[in-house]
Amino acid sequence: MTPSDLIASLHWRYATKSFDASRKIPADVWAALEQSLILTPSSFGLQPWNFIVVTEPAVKAQLSAVSWNQPQPTDCSHHVVFAARKTMDDAEVDRFLASTVAARGGKVEDLAAYRGIMTGFVANAAKQGWLGEWAVRQTYIAIGQFMASCAVLGVDACPMEGIAPPEYDRILGLTDSDYRTVVACAAGYRAEGDKYATLAKVRYAASDVIQRV
């Protein structure tokens, strides 16, 4: 992919309002998009999220009803719900360290200093009351990566904050889990004639938003 290809893909994408319900994302394309979620970077690598991929029509219809009755959850191919961890503790840090050793080799004991940094961060964030907000911010990194990946692969997407997270949690069985709904993103292919597809993008000039020092 060239720099111009990237910019063309980002110009092509838009927050799709109307999806073609008859078109589904091919399995190989979806597999790559799932990998884009898995490969999202996070603070310390702790990955304080869960991604719920909804394709069951009945569940999608329920989610649409608690998304201001917007049609995207129903008509899209895959509706992704981005959920953040409600809590984080030493056990979750140890789970991550075990995964690190499995992927890179070595011994967990060799990571004791790093473990201390992470558990200290988690304890301090919890004590000060912003651990949950930290997890939410990490989750937004994931939706950004997902949307960019969709654009590169020619898949339409629509980020959705116009949802009722507690109702999403109820429908998806998250209420009593370790996760809570933060945001959602519908993915699929735009319907022919969606007027929003051809609207010019409204963005401030680089000189207004980028500073160089």
C-alpha cells in the first residue's frame, strides 16, 4: 500500500448510515478484521477489553431497538460491541505475564520488575478512581484501529455512541460480567443510494489542527 492508497481509503470511508442488508463480509475479510482487533495496542499490553461480534439477526434487532432505533445494527453484516473491563487486579496482570512468556519464552520470574510496575499502576489507578476510565480510553484505541482496517479492506463501518450501554449489557449478558459496553461499530457494505456516501468531508485545515515544533 502506498501513502496515496492510504489517503484514498480514508477519504472513501464515512460513517455509513444505510447498509445493504443482503451483503455479508466474506469470511477471510472478517478474519483479518478480527485480527486487527486482537492486534490493537494497549497500555502495558494489558488489553482491558472484550469484543462481542453480533451476527444473529434477532440479537441485532434487539440492539437496534436500544440504539435510538437506528437501522445500522440490524442491516450491517457484523455489529461489533466494544466492552471495557470494569476492574483490573494482580490476577489479570499475571494472566498477561503468562501470555508474554508463552509468546516470547523465558520465565515469569524474570518479569518481576515489570510486574511491579504494572500492579503499582493498577493499584494507584483504582485508588484514585480512574481505572475504569483508563480501560474505556484503551477501548477507543481498538475501535479506531478497527475502522481504519475496515477502510483499507474496503469494508464500510459506522461507529455508534448513540446506544444505551446498560441495555446492551443486559441483552448481551454482560451485566454481571467483568466487562461493560462502551461503544459499538456496525460493519458491512453501504447501500446503493446512501446520500451520505457522496458528501464532501468537513475537516479543519492541517494548519488549524497540527502544530510542528
